[in-house]
Amino acid sequence: MDRKDVRRRQFQVVFHLSDTCCIYAHRTGEAPATILISVSKRRFKRAVKRNRVKRQIREVYRKNKLQLLDDLQSRGQRLAIAFIYLSDELVATAELEEKMKIALSRISEKLSS
């Protein structure tokens, strides 16, 4: 089994939302949903900006995760989600929130099918 096969089997859902962020999700055996947030040092040299983006993503996820968690618990499934920020520019929290809602609804739809 080569590296590409392992990568394909590990990730169940991949969403590329414009050029702002990319989301990977796969099933895991821990909490109903765990998240990983990655902001590249190549995109933002200053830690202050990287931390701001991570705070925004955490807050937006916290506000919108209830529907996904309910779906996971009703099915008895668990999920690990990685949010990878791809943009070189800072984005308003409202814009991130809209994209997060879309992403979480797509994940829920993919899990139900």
C-alpha cells in the first residue's frame, strides 16, 4: 500500500471552500468531534495574525457546531476535522461564519449519505 492509498482511506470528506480554507474530515474513535486548526507561517509571518485567524475559526466553529454534534450523536459516529486556512489575507469573522455554516452542513450531508 503506497502513501496515496493511505491518504485516500484516512480522509472521508474533503471540502475546498474558495481560496480561504480547506477542510478535511475523517472518522475517529474519541470525542464526537475533534478539530485541528492550521494557519501556515508561510501565509502570515507574525504570530499575532496566525493566532487571530485561529481564534476566529475556533469561535465560528463553537457557535455553529451544535447541528453537526447532534447528527454525530444520533448516528453514534465520531469525527476529526482539520481546518486549514489557505488565504494570504485576513478575513472578516462574518465571512468565515458563512463558510463554516456551509462546510458543517456539507459534512452533515456527507455523513448521512
